[in-house]
Amino acid sequence: AQSVSQHNHHVILSEAASLELGCNYSYGGTVNLFWYVQYPGQHLQLLLKYFSGDPLVKGIKGFEAEFIKSKFSFNLRKPSVQWSDTAEYFCAVNAGAGRRALTFGSGTRLQVQP
Amino acid sequence: NAGVMQNPRHLVRRRGQEARLRCSPMKGHSHVYWYRQLPEEGLKFMVYLQKENIIDESGMPKERFSAEFPKEGPSILRIQQVVRGDSAAYFCASSPSRDRGYEQYFGPGTRLTVT
């Protein structure tokens, strides 16, 4: 069965610092990859997705992620975080022909200090 | 532009009672997904439904849990004889079609507490 690992459970950064959140998945076939964000008190929102093509994908609010197939990774990055980026971030994978279920990582709680 | 609606937002049940969670998909969406999030864990897929059909229930516990998505009305996730281990946040997502099943829009969740 596929699984998703997010290695950082809690990250604390100062404003303007650069961000990289790790995501690794275990599945040997074709995958679709997602990052979701959950701001305090709000529901999950899609930040960005990768289906195929350019492995560097850009999402909303200045976030980007790079798919490295050889490393089974899809790390999320942002060059300069803001206090408003404080949220929980979830990596998710969809794998397996015909399946639509998403497999989520356990999440990374990001706290940005002003 | 109403998003995915879930109610109730918070539900408290005593052990042995039944819990009914409702999900109204986005307008124009006919596919619904239910996920469960236990404390300190990520969301785990439970079931995927189309109107009047269960497409994939590979994540549903074998007992006490059932889901439906009738032709009219919201999707319902039903948990019979709840136990403390059922305490979790239950999220519903919807998508416009099977082909666009990767575009899942999430609701705010229902937080179930079993006392």
C-alpha cells in the first residue's frame, strides 16, 4: 500500500526566512501529487498539484514544489515566508490506476514568528 | 459560491449511540469522498461515492460504519454504536466527476467526540 511521509512535524520560522517542507511517498508507479494547506479554523485548501510535465510546479501564494521521481519526493518551498503562512501543511498522493482516493501525510505545522 | 458544507460542525455522542454526519457537495459536483483524521495523524480515506453508488469503500471499517449518497439530499456517514476510538475529525470532499476526481474540494469537517 502506498504511504506518505512528512518528516517535519513542527517547524518554526521567522518572517522572511525560506521554507522547505519534505514529502516522500512510497509507490513505484505513476502518481499524482498534491500539497494542501489548512489555516487555523479553516478547511483544507489546495496549494498546488502535479500530474505530469514540468516537475517544478507553482501554486498559490508564492509556493512551489519540485517532483523528483528518483527520490520519490515532492518537497514544498517558499523563498520568503510571511506570518500569514502559519498553518498546517499536508502532502497527499493519488496512485493506482482508476483510484481517486488521496493518501495524506501526517502534516507539518508551520509557525511563522513576526 | 457555496463550497462543500458539512453539518454538524461538532457532535458529541455517548458510547453506544449513533452518529450521523452530513455532507452537501459543491454545486454541480456528483462525487463525494469521506476522510477521517485521528489526533496527530493525517487524513485517511474512508469511502468514495457517486449518487446512489458506492465506488470505493476500501477504507471503511468493516463494522458499524456505513455511507450513502442518495439521489436527492446530502451524503450521510453513519456510525452505529460509537466507541471512544471513533472520536476524530471527519472530512468530506467533492469533485465534479470521476474524470476530475483529483480535484477534491474539502468541507470544514465534523469533529466527533465520544464520551
